[in-house]
Amino acid sequence: MTGRSPLTQRSRLGALAATAAVLTCFGTVLSPPALANDSSAYLATGGLVMARNDAIEMRSEDLYVSTAEIRVTYHFRNLTNEDVTTLVAFPLPEIRSPSEEDNFVIPVPDADRNFLAFETKVDGRPVAMQVEQRAETLGVDRTAWLESLGLPLAPHDPALPDLLAKLPKETRRELFENGMIDDPGLGPAQPYSAGIQPRWSARTTYYWKQTFPAGREIVIEHRYQPSVGGSAQTSIGEPFESAEEKRSYAERFCTDDGFIRAVQNARARAGSDNFIFSEARLEYVLTTGANWAGFIRHFTLTVDKGAPENLTSFCMDGVKKIAPTQFRVEKTDFWPERNLQILILEPHRLQ
């Protein structure tokens, strides 16, 4: 662990051992921004946001991050002598149409709206939320058009290709000409396409109106499954790692010399060419939620790397190990200046 001031996941990236063996044979590995059959990207997620309100102070935020779950507990206090009611929202990441560049991991792929399986409680009671979902292409809102055709708005919906194929050819042509679908029968298809595919994106937001009682503190709890990207094999500490790859890892995850040595030492101890590290990557958006009065009075971050033998790196100072798999950061009067990007390396022995 370094501490400075960093479509479903296919059976651990689709038959991890076989893919990694191929990568080892060719002696190359993809850098984090690159994507291929062995690599998947994450959707950056965050916490709750609210309309700007200087009457509400965040007394504390307790954030727990792992590849399995993200949990956040907020303590808010109304600083005034009157009740304050304001909009509180959880914007889900934008879902773009599947492509070679957008091979994102979706935790609950069968859910067109709540695909992160999130839930929220206020003072221990579940919140009844409203939801808004919009679909667009090239910045143009196409929600009403898709709804009039009886199509789901989420482009990752597995039923979409069949539903699109059943539309009249004239309708498909209109969708195609407006950049809404990729239809090989009507024109050149993108290389990634297999048959008729959607080409729009969807934005989903869950929201509710929350009353903060005068002079009183309330507790809001929030949890969901994160989108976790990854690669079957990492280039960190390998002879073939390029300077650009090393710089990218350092900028995003603060992988310093100590972390690189830890990776190399683990490989040396394994003493086998059949030993590799796979990558898991996720991002938590810290910077967009500061719409309350002043700093976060007390901020606690707990990162769980999942297994004692895993290695993790992320950009945050004051990191302390509190358990075999957990690391903690505590700050007073905290104002986040960058998002939290976490890298976890998982060791594997290939058969």
C-alpha cells in the first residue's frame, strides 16, 4: 500500500488464466486506459449531492470502499433556527452504448435503472425516491422518441437488439440516419457491432426532497455496488512496462517506487513464470458533493483490498493499515480536491 497526498465482469475478466497466458506469451500488456477482450473499464461513481445550501453543515462523512460494496454514512446538521428542505440526489454514471472503447462493467446488468443496486436510509428508515432517466444522442434528447417506440432507455438492456430488429425497416432507417442505432443492413457498421445495436446514452438520477430539522442532526446512509474495471495482467514492475504506462499509473493511483518494489518482490517470492497479478480499478467521485456549508468537519475513508495477499495503491496522505485487508484515512476540515482512484492487484497462479 502506498500513501501519498491514489456488461458484467467476465468470470474475472473472461477466463483469466487463459487470457493472461496469451498475454505472457506475446510479452505485452495493455495500459489502464486501453481496452480489449482482456480489459474492462469502470464507471466512476460517487455519493449524494444536493442543491447548494449554506444552512446545512456536513459534520462527518464515513466512506467505505471495496470492489464488492461502497458504503457512505453522512451526519448533517441544520445550522439555522428554521427547518430547511432541499433536493438530494444520487446521479448514476452515464451509460453509453457498448463499443470497443466503452466496455464498461455494469454490476447489475439486468436492471435498466438501478444497475448499481443502491439504497439509501435517513435516520435508519428507507427513503422513497423518485427517478428520472433521459436518453440522448449527440446531445439531443431522444427520450420521448424511444418511449413512443416502446424501447427501454438503457442502451445496455440485453433485450434491445431483438426489439430493434423487430421494428419496421422505415423506423430503423430513421433511427439510423439520426445516429440512434448501428444497423449493418442500412449502412457501414462500427467494427464492434454484431447486428443492430443502440448508439444512444442514458442518464439516470434518483432524488428526493429532504427536510433538515432546525438545529438538529440527521444521519443519511447510502450503499451500492461499484463498477469495477480491470485487466487480466498488469504491466506494473514488468520489464516491458513503458515510461508512459508508468507515468499513467503514478498519476492516477500514486504507484510509487515502494509499491513497484512490493509487486516485484511478490513475483520473486513466487518463483514461477506462471504467477501474475490481475488488476481491479475503481473511482469514487469526491469533488462534486461539496454543496453544503464549509468543509467536511470529520472525514473517514476505509479502503478494503479484499484479501491479505492483494496489493493496493491510491492517492491519499495519512494512510494507516488497520486490518489485514483494510487501510484508513482520517481528516478534519476536509475539502476534496481530486477524485479517489483505487488500484488493487490480485495474485494468480496459472495452470
